[in-house]
Amino acid sequence: MEKVSVLVPMLVFLACPLMMVFCLFGMSRLGGGPARGAEPHEPVRNPEERVFVLQRQLQAIQDELAVLQAAETRTHRDETATEGGKSVGVVPGVPDAIQRRA
């Protein structure tokens, strides 16, 4: 009985670290490594190469932004029909994204 009274507090004390080890082992077996599809990051050797990489990323973001803005303009134009010169379907002061969801 005395051994049990010594083991119970010890098991309670070790429960958290043991559970962490168990969870880490389980996640590694399930493939919890780096995100799939993420581009491998290799260090840039010189500043000119770094500038080129950043300019390429900026251009890609600007292209994506232009596509999104064009799509939003088309959606906004399609949703707001005019009746008698007054816009219908647009509530002043409410963001467009909220109005589209409604």
C-alpha cells in the first residue's frame, strides 16, 4: 500500500511530460512535418539576387490583386441594378463583402 501511495503522486507529476512525448510521436507518424506544398526556402547568396526574388514576389502579389479587384468590380456592377437613377441593393456604410454574403 505504501508503494502505491508513492507511485500515484509520481505518475501525476509525470503525466504531462509523458503525454507530450506521446503526442509528438503520434504527430510525427501522421506526417506533422512542414506544410505540404510549401516552397523550399533556400538562402539567397547576394543582395542583387534577393532584390530580384523580392521583385518577383511583389509582381505576383500585384497581379493577384489586380485579378481580385477586377472580379470585385464585375461582381459589384452585376449586383447593383439601377432603378430610376437610384442604386438598389447597396446599403451605405456597409462593406461590400458583407452585403454580398447577405
